[in-house]
Amino acid sequence: MRKILAILLVLVMAFSLAACGASGSDVTTYKVGVAIYQYNDNFMTLYREEIEAYFKTLETDTVKYDITMVDGGNDMNTQSGQIDNFITQKMDVIILNLVQTSSADVLIDKIVAADIPLVLINREPLAYDADGNTLDEAYEGILNNAKVCYVGADARQSGTYQGEIVAALENKGDMNGDGVVKYIMVQGDPENIDAQYRTEFSVKALDDAGINSECLLTQVGNWDQGKGQEITASALTQFGADLDLVFCNNDAMALGAAAAIEQAGRVVGEDILLLGVDALDEAVKRVGEGTMTGTVLNDHIGQSHKAVDVAVQLLKGEAIENYYWVDYVKVDKAYVEANG
């Protein structure tokens, strides 16, 4: 009997020690809220998937990241409610891709008031005047705030690269030889600063190269492939052979435009040019094949990794900068051939 009691006592002590070891293990789990403006966006799909994957690579035996990712559905009211939920859930850090940059102050102020670190991504909030017009200056809600920053790329550079790809061609984009490069601009969300800058600086690059150009049409496609196809198809019918060039603010719309061009019997590189931004795999493939003139690499890996790295710095209580910029890369046929 005594032997049995002794054995039971040893077993109890062993289980107790094991239990103490488990409860004493020092694992910190950080709650990370990620709000994306719209899942139905080719580029942001790549971006958000990379955020989640990269966080996982940074996990250790003692540090874990519990990620809650939400789709704003391109609706500001929806996203505002999601941010309220993040605050209620006491997220340790929030990564925010704004639906509306003009409403940045509302969401930023909520998050700052809750003392939650914030990393804004992809859509830069700028200052606005009393009439709601965008000012070409930083938004005060980011500047000098120790727990708020923006990670993105300068969209002026992407627009400039689009124009430079055209300017580098032997015919300077004048496909029909009439002395004027006539183009349409398929624009993203007109409120979005990326759409504004890409629209402006693609044409500025033509002007800077001394190229005579004329805008036949600017129409909002809201980053959507179907809208890109619809707008381009209509323009091809309306302008016919006068149309030399289709500028698109992103690759999704450019892929739609490519479909419209092919359906109209036009040939990219022979009688029309087509430019996008983002360097989606299908777009890069088309550039290599010659069915798109060029695109611009919007580095979702570089941007997403930087956003996560800064979020981790904030979780550790480390000092951050207010702005982090990731360069675009010009993607033409020579680039594709050189980079496989």
C-alpha cells in the first residue's frame, strides 16, 4: 500500500511540475488589426496576403501575432465601423489602408485617442483646404506623432515612369504619325492621391520630353478591370485610329483595356500603346510578349514588409519615422527580358 501511495505521489509531483512548466512558458501574443479598403483589388490582394505571410515568418517560440484582417468593401462607413471594432477589441497595433483619404482625420483621431499604434499603408492622406481640395503637403495627423506613420510609394514617380516609357520609344508614342500623341486616361479613384499623381505626372513626362500630346478623354475606372475594358472599348469606337495611347492608373484597368483593344482589332506596339501600374504577373507577361507597352512595379513585397517591420517596432515601443518610402521600378520589354 505504501509503495502504491509513493508511486502515486511521484506521479502527482511529475504532473504538477509539467503543468508548472506549461503555464510558466513566456509566450506573448500581439493582436494586429489590418483594415483593407477593398479585397476586390488585384494589387491589394497581393499586399494583404504578403502582410499575413510575413508576420508568420517573424513568429518565434515566445512571440505570436494574432491577425484580424477585414474588407472595407470600398465603403467608408463600413471601414469606420471596423476601426471601432478594432478599438473595442483593444488591438495592439492597427495597419490601415484607407477607403477615403479625405476622411483620414476621423479614423486617425479615433485610433490615436485609444492609444493604439497606427501604420497607414498604400493610400497617403494629404492635407485638404477649406473647400476639400487636396493640398500637396503632408497631413498633420501623421507628422510629429510618435505612434503614427505612413508606408507607401511616391505616385509621382510611377506616373513619370509611364510617360518616360512612351518617350523612350522611337516614334515617341505617335503611332499614326500625325505629329500629336493622342491619349485617353483611365483613372482610378479621383479622390485618391495615387490616381491624381499618376494622371498628372504621366503627361508631364511627355511634356518634359518635348512631346506634343492631346487628351481625348479622362474617365474614372475606379481601379476596376471591367471598367477599364468598358471605357477603352467606348473610346476606341469614338476615336478610332486617332487614339495612339491608353494610360491606365493601374494594371487591373490596363488588363481590361487590353481586352478591349484586342476585340477592336487593334495591335499594341503596332497601332496603339498601353500603359499600366503595379506590375501584376499577367501585366508583366504581356509586356514581355508585347501586348502591353509597359507597367511600373508597385513593390507590394517591399511595402508590406516595411509596414510589418514598422508595426513590430511599434509593438516593441521603439522609435519610428513618420514616413517610409519604397521606390517604384520602370517595367518595359527590356526590363522583362533582363529579369526573366
